[in-house]
Amino acid sequence: MERKFQGIFVVAAMFLLAGLTVFQLPGCSGGGSGSASTGTLQVSLTDAQSDAFENVFISIKEIRVVPAGKEGAADDDPGLPVVATFATPHRVDILTLRFQQDILGTVILPAGNYNQVRLILEANPSAPGLDPVNYVTLKTDPTTKIPLKTPSGQESGLKVLGKFTVEPGVINAILIDFDPNTAIVIRGNGDYNLKPTGIRIVQTDGPLTDFGSLSGLIVSTFKDFSSATVSVIPQGSSNAVASGMVFSNFSSNRWEGPFAAFVPSGDYRVHVRANGFANYSTQVQPVLAGQDTFIGSLSLVPLP
């Protein structure tokens, strides 16, 4: 079984749903709960580090997942399973989640394919003099709280894209990977905006305790790859233990997308697939618990 990655927030513990620009993996572990038509989904949040930010706080009111085909549904659509609702918003500094998980919730829900996670955030207060609840502080000025603008984050939610599968009768796990380096955009007017495309969904073959990561950059200098599926396969196996989707951005005359995959310590190959491009496979890469293995740029080559 092969899972998929998606890119944004390296906030491995932020959503119990928690790479690559967003990763996702299939739940292949045993010992889950549910009937033949339902599975268990655990959502966690995790995070990458930042050279610019001292803190990145967000306040989450609710987490929903979106089945394939219902991407345009309203937030209150009963067909969107609720993973967690917080009477008091769940406040977290994602920069404290390096190789840690903030488990946001576990839910039994219909088995099948899902294409989106929605994070409903608490709104920053509009009254003057009140502290924001979603904000960043800078390493150069750690005492000043700079409001983090989250367009649509309070109404329709931050729509984090990425495919993942809930298999029946087992525990399925996803990590929401918050990468502050790509998720937070500084505007020319001085605003700091939160971009859901900087948050990734990584699916693993079961809940993780101690884990490391493989990270890198998917690159194309010839044409836009739009999206790519990144899978991590242990040495000697043919089954992915983590996977997700990476979405492209045009920068410096090329299309690129960062990825991060979270896996237990061991030896792995990274496989990349994108429509219209030759498949890419790396050499065996070692992963140590609590450490990131950076494998550099993986350059895609268009098919003839």
C-alpha cells in the first residue's frame, strides 16, 4: 500500500492528522477499531524549525476532514467528519513540536479516500489593546506579538490539501506538518499571512512515537509538475511507510516544492511520481530518531 504526502506546517504534533509540502500515508497497521465500513483516524500536528521566528502560536477551534468529492462542501455540512471540537480553543506554539506530536484527536469515521483537512481557527480580537491569539514573534524581537492573519481561517477554515486513505478496521494516522518557512508569508505592507499551502499532510502506516524525517526539494526546470506523490519505502520492502503530496511553486526560474516525511529510524528510499515525468528513486538514506536527513534537490525529467 502506498500513501501520500502533502506540503505545509512542520507541526508534527499539531494535528493528530500530521511534510512535504504535505505528506500522506495509508494506514496499514493492525489492532485498530471499527467495523468493515469504518476505520479509526488519529490526527497529530508537527513542525519544522525556523531561523526567523521565535514563536508561532495558533488557536484551533475545530478540525474536520473532507471526503473525496466533497471539497466544495460548507463547513457545517454533516458529510464532513469532525475530528475534534474544542470548547476552549486549543492553543499551541508549533515551534515546540520539532520531532514531537500534538495529538489533536482520534475519531472513528467512514472508510475511504479523503482529500482535505480543514482547521477552523479562533479569530484574533478586533478590539484595540487585546493580544492576538494567532501570532508570531521574531528572534530579533521575541517580546512583540505580531498578529498572524489567517484569511478564511475562522469561517471556512484553513483548507489543507492532501490525499489520505482511511482503511477499515485499523488505526490510520496522519501528521499535519507545519513548515513556518513556507506557510507564513510576509506581505509588503508588513502583514504576516498564514498560507495553507505551507501546511502538509503526511500519512504513515501507523501512529508514531519516536521518529525522524527525510526532507528535500522536488524540482523541475523544464515544465510545471503541479503535484507529485512522494513515498518512503524501507530497504528490502515494497510497501510505503509514509507518503504525501507535494505541490509546486514557481521560484527562481523553476518549479519546486519542499517535502518532509516522518518515519521511524531505519534505512529508506524516496520515490517520486508526477504525471508527465519519469519516476525518480533515491539511493538508500539513513534516518535517525529525532533527526532530519536532508537529501537535497530531486530533479524531475519530463517524459518524451
